[in-house]
Amino acid sequence: MQVHSYRINKWAHRTFTTQVLQASYALVFGPAQEGGQDLVCQDCASVIAYPQMFYTYAAYAKLQSPQLPDDIQAAPGEGFPEIDVVILEGNNEQYSDAPGTTLPNSVVVFQLVDPGDTGTQFEDEANPARYQTTANDSGVATIPAGKLVAGQKPGNVTLQVTVADDVAATFPAVVHADYPPDGEDVTVLNPNNGISMNPLSEYDDSIVFQDAIPNQGGVRGKLIHVEIRQNGQLVDDPNAPYFDTGTGHVFQWKGTTGEEGRLETPNLWSGAQSGKFQVFAYLDGYPKRNAPIELDVVGVDHVNPAYPQVTAIRNTDVVDYWTVTALDSNDKPATAQRINFTIVQGGNVDATFLVSGTHQAEGVSNPETGVVSVPALRVTDESGRFEIHVADGSYKSLSTIYVEVIDPQIPSSVVFDDAPPDLKNAAGTILKEGKIGVYVYIGNPNPNPSDRFISGRLGLSIEDPHNTGTTFNSGSPLNSYADIIDGYAKVPEIKLGGNPGTFTILATVDTYGLHDALPLQIG
């Protein structure tokens, strides 16, 4: 028989499994004497057993939420916050060769240890000190918010996380008194009012809290928790405001008070996300002793509609005709910000956004210019008026576009703006969009806007008989288009050639056979 021996070099909890194989065998007892047949026992029953050993490292658990064990706390009679732990195989900090992989769908038992008889328990459980659940596909086991309820007596309790009869982790929890007996409290020293910031900016002042006891002054050496919250919850969005501690975006910070009980936070930065937040400070062990500072990240202070009063043809679709520019409080473009549009019906006149089929839609301002187009909409077959209300991401009203719905029109003429640019020294430069305009009228050329063809598409082309090299920067080199908005179209950007000579821009409304020409001289 060959014997194999194995030696385990590192100790760790392991689970062993053995398998026993059962079979019948013909056993040979040896050769017969004097040349007879061998002695064989046919179908002798026998059991040959051998262990097959499979082992795993014992599970361990890491706290995922709250981020800090110190935040597993509740006031008497109140529910603890949601507690999430990740179940992993092996503790890499103890065993360098442990896999550290998540263990999905593990059966997890949370065992409550209450040495101080606080009365803390799991709600609606046969054993109020025990709660069993199953980890999800990501290996996360959860105690729902309010499932663990604090008793009426302040004190410390312990949560043991058990997997396969192994204690995977132990976390402290606290039942705290509502208020300190000496009246100790946290207040805001600076700023005096709330904070308003633009996105992606640093707060240009200090944030200072104070811990103090009435008639005794500030208290040194007290631990204060400071969090960034939104709607009462700790934020976890990388685009939300954060403290800059040099270690990345920090939404949850704590520090110890110094002279006169003062505590100054790290520098506060706003993220890309606009909205209303709080800088929320509270005394360690007493969350009801808190001092919130309202924080408003104003991504969009106001918007400028390109055309606050516009017209539309009844029973048509309006696509990318109207725009607004989102601006911050310094009149700079508020880029990459969500803008909400709401149609307000006027009498029988109505419209719906094509993207949603409703009266509401949203857009995002251009990441460079802050411009956003009113989403495409369909106008019903009624003449009259309706409104489009423009708001920021929190639905704070910013502006209104007034829409006049009219009967269909037939254009009668196309006329270039009578102020062509001087291109004498412009060879090789760019002629920006809108430097040249075209009017489209439904009657004789007239400055009265009511005589303009309100919407449609204008065809544009370049004729270059002198080979100046002039081209459009959009569309094909010699052909492009522009939208007619309230009877006016902006000629797209043109790259002027480097050779002197004359070129001509042609504007046409092909459906009606209308056109006009504008010759321009380079050099």
C-alpha cells in the first residue's frame, strides 16, 4: 500500500468533507499448494473507504453600510439604520493566500449580544436576539432599516455575524440617550447663513462648529461627526458635494474639538450635481444634538431663451427650433446641467413632447456653451397660445417661452440680410454661424415679424467660380442647410478660402421654388 501524507503550513478555519466508496471485489488469498488453482473468494463484500478532503477558509464579513461602525446607533425606542455586510472567503489581512472572494447566497445569522440589558431586539422574530437572512448574489447580507430596534435603556450592544457556525465579524452598536444630561450641544459658528455654490467650485470660507455647555462655554476634546446629506440621507454620488481631505471625495468626516470647543471642517467642494444638500454635524453618541447648514449647489441660476415669444404651425412637429442658454449666477454657461420643460395647455391649444408623449421632458445643457434645445414637440390642430415653462433640475421655475400657434403658411420670398460682412482681409479665416442671415417672408419683404414664414428648412450652397477654396464647415463642403425660426435662418459656419476672388452663397426653399443669392468678395 502506498501512503500519502499532507502537511498544512498555515492554520485557518477549514471545512472538511469525506466520501466513502462501497463496492464488491474478488479477493485473491494466495496460490494453491501443489499446483492447484488459486484460492479466490468471489463477491466477498468489502468496504474500501478513503477521505477526499475539501477545505475552504472560514468566512469573514466587512461592514458596507453604514460606512463607519460608530454610526450603528439609535435613540431609545427607535430603529437602527440599514446595516449591510459583505460576506467574503478568508481574511486577506490574516491569511495572505486567502482568496477574499465574495460568497453569494450564504446563510447569515446576526446574533445580538446585550450585556447591559438595553432591551434592544429584532422586531417580529421568534428569538428577538437572532435574525437570519441570505446574502444576495453580490454576497451582501442586510438588516433592513428599523428591523433592529433600540431598547429603552442607553448602553452598548454587539452584533455577531455568523456564517456556517463561524463568527465572521463582530460590530459594536450603541443605544444612546437622546440628549446629554448637562445640556451639551453643537452649534454653527460660521457661516451665519446657508451656503450657495456653483458646481465644481470650492467654498471660499471656513465651516466652523462649536460644542458647548450652557453657562460653561466650549468643550475641548469632543468628537463631532460631520456628513454631507441630501433628503436626510448620507450622499454616495461622486458628483455630490464633498470634503477634500487629500484622500478623495469624503462625504463623512469626524474631528475633535479644540480651543473653545471649536471644530473646523476640511475644505468643502461642490460636485457636478446641482441641488439642495446639508452639511450636518452632530455630537458623538447624540445624533439629536446636531447643527445642520443648508447647502444649495446652484447649477443653473437663470436661463435665456433665444426666442421668448415664438410661433408654430398647427398640426405640425417642431424639432430643434427653439433653444435656451443655461447660466450660473456669474452669467457664465451652466454646462452639463439638467433642464426641465413643461408644456402648459392654453384652452384647446395643446402640444406634447415626442420623446415622452406627455407635457414634460428634459434636456441637458451643452458641456461647453450651456445651450439646450427645447425637446421636439407635436402641436395639435388648433390655433391659439400655449406656454413652455423652463426649470432647473429641482423644478425651480426659471423662464417661460410663449408659443403662438397659427394656420399653415406659404412663403413668398427669400431675402439675404442687407448687411453682408466685410471680407477684405479675411482670407483663410472662419466666418462664424449667424454672421450672415436670411429672411423668409410670406408676403412682401417687411420688417413686421407677422409677415415672416415661421418655420421650415432653408437649403444653402456655395458657388466658387474663382476657386477661392471657400467651404461650409458642416454638411458637405459646398452644400448645407439652416432651420428657419420665426422667419429667420442663420447661415452655418463658413471656412473662407485662402485665394482672393468672389464666391456666392445661394439660399433656397426648394418646396416653393424660392431663392436668393449673396455674392461676397475675398481680398
